[in-house]
Amino acid sequence: MITIIAYLLMFACGAFTKFTDNLIDEPFAIKFPGIQYVTAAVYGLLAGWLATGSTEFATLIIAIAIGVLIAGKIDSKPHQLAIAIIFAAFAVMGLPAIDIPLLAAFIALGFLDEALNDFVDKAKEKGKHINSTIQHIVSARLSLEIGTLVLGFWTGNFVYFFAIFSFDLAYNIVDKAMPFFMKKFNPDYGPQLVVDLYKCDAKKLADKKFIKKLLSEFPAKIGMRKISKVFVFKYNPKNKEEQGLSAFVLIAESHITIHTYPLRQLAKIDIVSCKGFDQEKATAMLKKTFNAKEAEAKSLYRGKHYPKNLKKSAELAKKERQK
């Protein structure tokens, strides 16, 4: 019999899974090196123990594990450790009966989520516009939830749905909450803000004087200092859709670049800085300036592996050059 404790443990499993993800992928400052292995081991033990307790949990957890393996998403040692622990638990404690047809269906749904996300990411990399609503739906990875919910209404067994719902609820809560209670690497390492603006004013995108004026004034508005004149170039390839302007300005903190595509109503902007700045404000200003209907922004943190201390950073750089 499935109890509320099982769902709470599945919730904890989702929380530790996302906790591990962020420790691996995000530039969080952690005082305990290797803690991601501990969090990975915790969710591996939880998942392994839950899977040995019931057919429903076993079928769902094995499907998720196989799905991410097939999709090639287990590409870090902490997650590999977790998967190893899950299967070790199966070997030691045994497994209940597995619902093979549902196992195959859940694997397919899990793989579909990953495939859709990869498709959207690759389309964005190629400069194609993806509707923001579609992006949010795809990023939510709802295929398993929808599938298990339909199964629940069809069979009257909602265990699968509540199990995956508990996992994903915790996963998303931790994803949203971590930036508030964990300290990121000092932004002095160098944030890079990548902004894509869609459905912009085509006339502004094609106006060299407008772009030049924007880059002349924009650095000061976000607390930066311009140290060069603005360079603007017009690009006229055979493919008219690729025509547009490319512009850049050097700032004391690094540089700002803009690439415009008037026929696509698209602007690609990079702000690279060696100090922190209000990235939401910068994005909002750029969106308003170009009369863009939609904006996508992504932050990268550069040089995060160098020590914060300038002397130690110099010593490390010197050793690497000597090699």
C-alpha cells in the first residue's frame, strides 16, 4: 500500500536531484567541495529504496532512469553515481513485479520530453524564433505528467501521477529557490548577458545612426564606461534574410555587441562585463528601445574556476602558460 510518506520521499528525491543539477551546472559558491556527490547519493538511495517497495514506483523510476540514459543526459560523475546506487539497490533488495507495457510507455514519454527540449534548443541556436509559450510548455516537461494523469482516469490508479507530480514539484521549487539561498560566484569574475529580441521595429534594426547612438549612450545607463568609439558595419549577403547591421563598442568592463536582422525583426545582443550589473534592467531597456514584442535573456559567468584573489589568479595563469 502506497502511503503519504512514499510521496514525501519522492518529493525529497526530486529536490535532491535538482539540487545536484544546480551544484554541477550553476556557478554557486560552495564551501564543501564534492557535496554534489553527497546529494547525488541521497537521491540515488531514495529512488532505489522507493523502487523496491511497489510496482508503481519501480516501473516509474526505472523508466525515468532508462529514459535519461538513452537521451545521454547522465554526463556527469555525480549523476552517474546516483544511477549506480539505484541499480545497486535493485540488486541488493530485489524488485517487485514491473509493468512492462507501462515501463515502455513511460520511457517513450520521458525520452519525448528530452527530445522536444533538444529540438527547441537547437532551433534557437540556429536563430529560429520559437514562441515563448511553446518554450515554457516544452521546458516544463509535462509528457510524463499528462501520460500518468490519463492513465489514472483510465484505470483509477493515480499512484503514477502523484509520484511523478511530487518529484517534479520539488524539482521546480528547488530550481526557483536556489538563487535566493545560495551565494553565486562573485560577479566580478565576469557575467555575460545574452539577449535575443524578437518582433522588433525593423526600421530601427536597419538604422546605422540609431544603433550608433544606442551603443554610445547605453553603457552609462547600466553603469559601464565607454572607452572606444562605436563601430557599425552593414552586411549584405546574397540571402536577404541575413542582411543587417553588426556593431560593437569597447567598455572599460569589456564590450557590447549587437547584430540585427531587419527582415527577421531580430536582434542578438551580448553584454560582457568584468563586474556585476542589473541584467533585468538592461534586458528591459533593450526590449523597450527596439520595441520588441518578446525577449529572451541568458546569463553566463565567465572565468569561474579562477580564485577570487587576484594574486592567486595571476599565479594560476602563469603556471598554465608555462605548461
